[in-house]
Amino acid sequence: MGFRYLDVRREGGVEYLTLNRPEVRNAFNDGVITEITWWADSVAADANVRAVVLAGAGPAFCAGADLEWMRRMAGYSHQQNLDDASDMARMFLTLDRLPVPVVGRVQGAALGGGTGLLAICDIVVAADTAVLGLTEVRLGLIPAVIAPFVIAKIGRSAARELFLTGARFGAERAKTLGLVHGVVPEAELDQAVAGYVADLLAGAPGAIRAAKHLIAECCKRSATEAATLCAEAIADRRASAEGQEGIRAFLEKRSPTW
Ligand code: COA
């Protein structure tokens, strides 16, 4: 697929996805949603990808849903609006379920669905000047398809505050909420992202995928219900080629082969 709204490049095992509509602060419309979903499906099926970096071109990470598109959609039927919103929900679900780690790189605004995109990242590095917010109610809308992902990240109490006020907040607050993991001056964003990517490349690719999968599975279960699944996961890993190589490399005081 040729991309109109995205900039996609691969360096080694790292896939860089950059939202590329800076003139509207990378707001997403139906075209962006189609492209991101297609991209995410292909990355999910690609065993060579070890990490994704999600960024936005220009002065802002992402201004959320494209309000011109939303205005147009208001003239469509309920069914058309439902189909359209379901496409957006599928985009977020597909991103959330990517089997490889996703690192978000945030400068400027990440509002509405832009904050939603951060909630599906595994690691987020933000400029100290970044501004986040679930601003939808200020526009007469609601944070809807992003709600499960944002609530899973920030919890019910903060969701009740932030969904209902629509207030914007800074990177340091976002860090206390668990939406952001690193806060740096904007000039140091790329270096901070590269540091996280280096960490992700230091781990065994299969182990990292298995760990990400296990987190999602554990979050659906009580500790008792998860016990068998977790025991099976580590039993498989110990006996795996990667597990054996990692342990041998440590004992032989050398780097593992990955
Ligand atoms: N949808 C469509 N267009 C948008 C947009 C959105 N979500 N956000 C910004 N734009 C457009 C603006 O209309 C403007 O277009 P114009 O050049 O034709 O006037 C252009 O992007 C630049 O926006 P501007 O506000 O001038 O840039 P800024 O850098 O000063 O501020 C934001 C950027 C993102 C802080 C500001 O545009 C904003 O608050 N946007 C709304 C974000 C929001 O609440 N999203 C939730 C959507 S549910």
C-alpha cells in the first residue's frame, strides 16, 4: 500500500511510523485510519519487526480526530457513523494488540485521540513542553473508542477527572498518570527514544513478544486464574532456543546472539 498520510521506514528491526499531516497537526480522518490499520496488520504479521516508534511530523504529535471529517460525518446516517466509528475502534484495537513494543515520541499537542494513541504505546517519551488532554467534552464529544485503552492506563479516578473536565495537562502530570514514562527537553527526544529502542534490542525478540502478550493476558485474569498460564509461559521460555542461548551467554560471559 502506498501511504498518503503516513511516513513509514524500517531501520534494522525497528519500524518508524510517523503521522504525516502536519498542516492539521496530524489529526486523523478515515484515510489515516485505513492506512494505520493496514500498516498495523502488516507489522503484526512481520516476524522481522522488533520494535515500533510512533511519532508525529511537525509541531504536534497528534490533534486527535479530524474535526472537519467529524463535521462531514454528522450529515451521514447513524449506520454510516457507526461503521466509521467501528473502523476507528478497530484501528486502536489493532495498535493495542501489536505483538512488538511500541515507543511513542511526543512533541507539542497530543489531544483527544492523540492521548488515546499514547495509551496504546508500551513506552512514551514526551517533551517537557508536551500538552495532553481528553478534550472531547469541550467540543461536545466524548472520549469513546479510546476509553478502554486510556482507562486501562490511568485508572478510573483519573479518567473521571480528565474525561469530565476535558482539561489539558502537561508531560509531568502525564508521567504521574502512567501515560508517559520519560520527560525530556524537546531537543533530547530522539536521543531518549533511541535509548529505549537500544534497551528493546538488547532483549531477546521472542521473549519480549511473550512478555507483552503475558501482560495483556494477566490483565484479563485474577492472579489465581493467571497462575497456570504464567507457569506454562516460563516453562516454555526456559526450554526455548532463546532462553537456552540467553542463559548460556550469561554463564559464558559473552553477548547473546540476538
Ligand atoms: N481536526 C482538524 N483540524 C485541526 C485539528 C483537528 N483535531 N486540530 C488542529 N487542526 C487544524 C486547525 O484548524 C488549523 O487549520 P488552519 O491552518 O486551516 O486554520 C491547523 O490545524 C493548525 O492548528 P492551530 O490551532 O492553528 O495550531 P497550533 O499549533 O496553534 O495548535 C493544537 C495546535 C492541536 C493545540 C490546536 O489546533 C487544538 O487545540 N486542536 C484541537 C485538538 C482537540 O481538541 N482534539 C480533540 C478532537 S476530538
